[in-house]
Amino acid sequence: MNNQMITAADTTALMQTTDEAIMAAEADYVLFEVSLLDEVSELRTLYSDAHSLDTSAVSVTGHDPYDLMAILSAIKPDWQMGDTEIQRTLETLKEPRHQYTLVTSFKNARTRETINSNDAYRYDHAEMDVAIKLTNYDLECVVDSLLKHDQLCAYAGYQHSKAANLEQFNSLRQLNEMHRHQVKLNWTPRDDELAPSAETLAKYPALRQMISIATPFIGYPYVWGGNSPETSFDCSGFVDYILDEMGYHYRNEINGQSARLPVAGSRRGGAFYDGIYEKCTPINETDARPGDLVFFGGTFDASYREKHLTHVGIYLGDEKFLACSDGYGVAYLTYDDHDANGHEIGRTWRELLAGYGRLPIVEENI
């Protein structure tokens, strides 16, 4: 199958590589992760005599091997390890600010002033406070910066076709078993039992319109940076798509280019750019009604965003919502479900709840 024919709508998009290539790519990437841990260990030893050594921000390493294979297959369906573009991609993934970033920072233990890393060698270790930070962003968080549009569509198709590919490739089953403590759990599929009732839809026309637009995409996978039926969606991309279809045409103009809105606004280069949150009127929980938007925080570090918001969904009433979430895809969820952040079960959505917002009425929705 040609990658250009694959979109998020596919559920039987089969990878065309071999078990041997899969195992070789996995071994290559695991060796990289081991080298990171070795580097952290060496830093710990080097600065063991520092005034203080903080390693609390050293993340657990690991990745979902299926994500890695979906990325490589999106670039070239029948890839092999010797392919130039595959080697280039693997090297790119190993660069800082992709999946992993390792940073060592220094402060003067007495004055608390920051010490430039280039000058740290001038200090006695006992005069410094040292912090080692290893951040794991997960492979799925690099796809929008790594893949072109048609490749992102193919990646979404492979994610939607995970069951078919696990059936096809023996090595993928073995790798998922080996990494079971690192990869996302297989969440129980959500069905229509959580969907709003006919009575609720009749009472709230805006919600009825939202659900009508969203229903064809139930079960689509979560894809970081996705904002269309072809690429699938991330949380803000999903809500943005629905709002756009309803007549809410929200865009930011950044560096002369139109950009969809993130969950919440942030400041760039001295200018503040709106997010979906800024387009809403904040609503108290007691006043929230079906069709409002519900916001969450804490699924990842978003200290740069307004109110640190990281996730958005459509509120359905009775502590239920519809969203595109990591680990669930487009699905109906309850506040008692866990978020799928990182390598283990996260907190419940109730614990992450940050607030509600009501959109202005547009003429099409009156």
C-alpha cells in the first residue's frame, strides 16, 4: 500500500517492512536510551561531591516500539535499516529537543546565581548546586515536527490500524510484551453508552451540532499536531475542527502564517496569542452545561501557557466529556477515567480538572 493512500480513516493499513528491520531499529533506539542513562550515571558520579545534587527531574526512559515503527513506516512503507532516510530519521530522533533532552544546570551554592555551563569547570564542586534534568517527551510528541502532511496522515492510519499490524508482525507483539511496563496500556474501548441521550441533545442544540460533527471520528487515534480527518487529531485539533465546522473560525496570525489555536494562549516574542480558552467565557462548575468546553491541566508541563492548561474536551453533563486523548483517541470519557500521560496510569480527569468555558453564540448556532 502506498503511504499517500493512507489516512486516519484506515483501520487495515499494514506496514510493509520485515521482522528483521523492526528488531534492528528497536535495538538501535534502545542502545541510544541506554547511552542516555549511562550519561546520567556519569554525571551523578562526576558531581557526587557537589554542595547539592538534584536528580529528581530525571525521567524514566522508554518508548512505545509501535510508535517508532509507525514513524519509520510513514516515511517509507517498506523501509529497511540501510535506507538513507531511515538512518537520517533515527539520528534526528536522537537529537536534543526531540524525544529526550538532557540538561545539567549549575548555581553558586552561596549566592544562588546561575553559573554558565561553560564556566562550571572553574568552580570547586563543593561550591555548586547541580541539577540534572532528563526529559522524556514520548515519541508521539515529535511526529508533527518530523513528518510532512502526507506522512502524518500515514502515521495516523498506522495508529488506527494497530491491531492489524500486531497481527501481521510477530516482532511487534514481542516488543509490546517486552515494553509492557513502558508503553500505554490497552485501554478498554469506549462505546456509545457514555454518549449524550436524545433528550440531552434536544435540549442543547449546540451540543447536538457538536456531536453530529464528531460522531464519524469516534475511535480515531490521538496524533500530536493532528487537526483534520486525514491526520486525525490531538485534543485541541479535535475541538478546533469541530468549532470550525460550526462557524467559529479561530486562527492566530504568527510570523505571517495562519495557525490554529492551542488549548490555551501563551506569549511569544513579546506578543500574546490566544488559545481556545481565551475565546471562552469562564464558567463555574455549578453553571456548566452540555456543550460548554471543559479544560484540564497537568497532563504535561505547560508552565508557558495561560493557567497551565493542557487538555480540552466537550462537556456532556454528569461529569462526562468527549475529547481526543492520548491513549484513548476520540472517545467519550468520564471524570473517573485516568489520563494516559507518560508511561503509567496518570491521575483521574477529576484530579486534573481546571475549569469550564462557554463559547460565544455565532449566527449559525442561534
